[in-house]
Amino acid sequence: MIKKALTSAFLVLAFITFSHAQDITGKWAGKVMDQFDVTYDFKVDGEKLTGATSGPDGTPITLQNGVIKGDDLSFTFAMMGNDTKVTGKIKDDKITLTMPGMNGGDPISFVLSRVK
């Protein structure tokens, strides 16, 4: 009986731990196509993801429709007059983001690391 109760308690704790969004709040940086430096400043509130990145000319671009669930995230931002959807995966201390390629090309993926 005790073994069953402990197993149930462990499973509930594990579910709660893995179902909550990870807190990636803070500054993250990486390179797109090994050429372009990018930075993101994320803010997490429950499953809501907000923040900003910078355009090529340095102007801030606000992230919209941001969601984070477990180790998955998504958001949109305006790029050249169009809303661009970005999806991502958090693993350890890295975030891999993927966005559509230009003119319908192959998707572009890049890795972000937390700025210390």
C-alpha cells in the first residue's frame, strides 16, 4: 500500500515538474546561418512568452503571440511587413529556434545560448 502511494506521489510530482513551462527569462544570443548575430530578451509568465529581438538596423522588434509549454515555445514577429512564426525547443541551456526560409526556401534553424 505504501509503495503504491509513493509511486503515485512520484508520478504526480514528475508530471507537475515537466508540464510547467521552463523559465527562459533573460537575454539569449546566437548566430543565424553562421553570419548574423541575433539576441533575444525573453520574459516568461506562466505559459505566456513575451520579449523582443533586434532588426538588422538595431531597432527593437516585439515578440507577439508567444507561448511556452514544457520545452516547446513559439512566437511571431513582424519581419519586412510580414508576421513570421518562430518555433523552438529548449534543451539543457540551449534554445533551438526554427523559422521559415526566405521566399519559401528551406526553414532556417539556429541555436541560442543564455548570455551570462
